[in-house]
Amino acid sequence: MVRNKGGFLKKQSVTACLVLISLVSLDLSNAYPREISPEELKTGKLHKIADKTTEVCEVFFRGFEAHVPEPLKKPLSFLGYVSGVVPTSKMLSDPDKIFFTLIETPITGLITTPASVMVASLLTGHGVHFDSSFLRDAWEVYWTFQVSNAIRNGVSLDTNLSLNARTWLNWWFSASINSLGTAGDRLAQATTEKAVEHAYSLIAYSMSFPLFSQQISQRIFTPLLFSKFPKKSVLDQVKDPLKTTAHLLEAQQFIIDDAEKEITRIKENPDDVKNHLSEIRRLEEMALSARFSKGWIEWFRKGHLDGETLPPHREAQYWAMKTGVSMSVAIFMVTLYYIGRWELLGKDEDGNGALKQMVRLAMRELSADAQKKYGEPSFRDLAEEDLNDAVAAVKQLLKQYHQGEFWSNIPPLAFEPVQKK
């Protein structure tokens, strides 16, 4: 196994804290390995944040183990995940994830979000108008995505969860945060029936769109941007003139060999594989990231002499490439979101898309005033009427049974055929 020199106890304490809020009992003793040992890293603010999170988690875990009854641990674990506490703590325990989620992605989003809304407007034929509607659309998708993304990255990169669990949690955070961001104020301020219909339609769309989009993000885009590009810790090593190219490549190859060796050892006992699926996923992610990091190290150091400072244009080229990929992903996803939203709902309250028509029909059926407005009973009225009829029928049967009239009133055909004369 790959273990961090000098920092193993701190890493172990993070994973110990996270055990208390896991959905299942898993071995998390090596949940957050870093590809490069701590003494090779330049200690900075991101590492200090991660170390502080480690300390807090360790203290919390000890108190939790000592005072929380065993039957409550699993429900509290589930609550920790769905509330976002666990994913956020996992993200804050790794400097690479902190950089990716709280620095790189928000900065890139300042460019990709307006561009995405413009592309969506052009493709749907609405045209680009830099007005309050455009600003609202851009701001909505920016802050809802950044907030949900900060939590979802902690889920997507958590190899201790199964793919189905990660997908479900990502849907929950996307749906709830997007519903709040796009429909919360509209629903609170709605004064007309159209406004209420539009707000509920936005909520319905926010709940349904992630069912499709999260599959793409979970399986393709998050692994692409986080595992197939070098992490911040690797970039710091590449820029360090004291680190030779051979040393950097050797470190990544060591990670690959060690991970593959450990996977082989686990799979030698087929009966025990199910108990170590999370560890296998973690090791596979480590090996995948290390393979791509080797290629990036060779690209960065091509034609570079050891001991010299890396040319500034090399790093600029890298960030240009990664930003380009990030922009392509963001534009694709945001454009897809708005095309679907505007087609199914309409661009504003006056829109009449298919989903809004379904919401309007549901609201009409559930309205207590449906009979007064539309001359027909509402869905609620019909359900209450059927329920009352069923209760009355049961009471009548019980009454007849107690009075001895239950069997005598049943027609002859219920027991035997009528005799022919």
C-alpha cells in the first residue's frame, strides 16, 4: 500500500472521522492518499486547511465513538451524507480537491457560464440580449452550480461509495440546490397563477434534469477533469527545479506498481473482494491518475534541463488546454440544461412547454377550488369521496356481521347454482 511518510497518522484520522458518517461499514484507513509524500510538497494554505480539517475530524470521531449508541450510528451516517457534511469534509481534507473545487472551478465558471447561456440562447432561437433576464440566467446557473459542485465533488471523488450511491447523492444535491436557486424566490414572490405554475415547473425540471445530466458528469466529466489532468500537488512538483524528471516519473510509477500489486493481492481471495470494493476503487483511481500524470510530466519537462526553472509559457499552455476542456464541458452541460428548460417550460411565465402543461394539469387536479373554477371535482375531492365511501362500506359490513345479517343477505349464486325447475 502507498502510505504517506510522516503524514500517515493525520490522513488516518481524517478517514476515522468519516467512518462515522459512511453509509456502510467500510475500511477507510487509506482514504486520502497523496501521490507525493508530504516532505516533497511545499507547505501552503491549502495543506494547512486540509491538516486542520484532519484534526477536527479526529476529535469529533473520538467523541462520536465514545458517546453515540451503536443503533444511531448508521442513521447519523446517512444524515451526514444527505446534509452535505460528509462530502464537504472529504473535499476539505485534500488540498488537491480544495484547489479544484474552490479555486479552479469557480474562476473558470466566470468565463464558461455567460458563454454557455449565450450559446443556448442562439441555439434555441431566442437571440442574445444582455438584459436583466440574461444576467439572471447566468447568475442562477453560476451560483447553483458552484455550490452544488463543491458538495458533489466530495461525492464524485469518494471511491468508498458505490457508483449508484454517488449518482443518487449527486442527484439529490443538484435537484435540491437548483430548485432553491431557480424557483425559491419566484415561488415566494408569486402573486398570480401563472407565476406559481412557472415556479412549480422549474422545481419539476430541477428534479428531473439531474437524472440525465449526473450520469454524464459522474461517469465522464468529473474523472476527466480531476483524474486525467495532473493534480495541484503534481503541478507543484513539476515546477520545482530541485526535482528531476526521472525522480518525478519514478514516483508516479511507484504508485502504479504499488496500487496494482495491492489490487492483485485483494483479488486473490474472491470471497473477500466484496468487502474491499471501496479500496479497489480507490486504488484504481490512484493508478489511473498516476498514469496520466506520467504523461503530463513528460510533456511539461520535454526539452527541459533538470535544475532549471520551468518556462512560464509551458504552464500557460497547460492551463489554456485545461480551461478549454473545462469550457467545452461547461458549455455543453449548461446549454443542454437551458435548451431543455426553455423547450419544456418556456423562457418565462408565458411559456407553454410540455412539462409546464403537465404541472398545470396536476395543479388543477389538486386544487381545492377546482369544482368552483372548472365545474368539475378536483383530484383531492374525488380521493376524499372514494375514501369516505370505502369507510362507510366497511362500517356497514361490520354492522351487518354483528347483527347476524351478513350471510343471510348474500345471493344464492354466491354459494351454489340455482336449481332448474
